[in-house]
Amino acid sequence: MGLSISSYQMQNLTSVKLALNVSILQKSMNQDAQSVEAVVKMMEQSVTPGKGSNIDIKV
């Protein structure tokens, strides 16, 4: 009784590996997008951090 893997089982294993790789790639891309958004927001705030926070009115 051997522990050989059939062609069908090998295809299933390959399919599962591919699905996991795609899932990991999608998660990584989502994290990258969130990081880029955070950096852009920080850069926008650092350029003119006080602009728009106060209104000066002279009467």
C-alpha cells in the first residue's frame, strides 16, 4: 500500500495552492492601497496643517 498521489489529487493540490496565492496577493494589495492613502493624507496635512482650521473675521 503506497502513498502515491494521483493526478487528480495533484491537480486539486495545485488549485488550492493557486487560490491561496491569489488570496495572499489580494490582501497584500489592499494593505498597500491603505498605506498609500495614509501617506497621501499625512502629506496633505503637513503642507498646510493650519489652513482651514480657523476663520479670521475683522469688523
